[in-house]
Amino acid sequence: MLWEKLSTFKNKYNIYLSEVTIREIENCSEPKRTQMINELNKINYTLILVDKEIEELAYEIIKKGILSEKHIEDCRHIASAIVTKCDIIIS
């Protein structure tokens, strides 16, 4: 499971999470929400806040037809990774 692997990644990789991910977790029902928050608390990560640059890039992804507006949150994930120059996106 990804959560179990994250603890082994912490010394090899920089881990970033977008605030979109945090919102998604907060919207989960219990007990899943608490379980995921507890797992996140075990790792060090950098939180990526969705700012104007990320928001504009997310809408550029839609404008280019890569994804539809129905997938705006996915576009924000992708834009967050692009702006912070992440090498890999794990979903």
C-alpha cells in the first residue's frame, strides 16, 4: 500500500502534497479520514498551496483540452506538481 511505502521514501525523496489532497482527505467519511490523517502525520511532506500561478495553469490545462473542467481538481494536482517541479505524481 502506498501509505506504507511513504515511510521508506522519506529519506530518499522529497514528498509534496497539494492542498487539494488535504481537502480530499478532509472530505472522506470516517474512519477513513482519521486513518489517512494519522498516516500523513507519520511522514514529513511539503504542503503545496494552490496559488494564482497554480490556478491559472490548471485552467490552461482545461483550455488546451488536456482535461475537462469536470476534472478541475486533477488539473490543480497536475499544476501543483508542474509549478513545484515534481518529477513524479502518485495518485
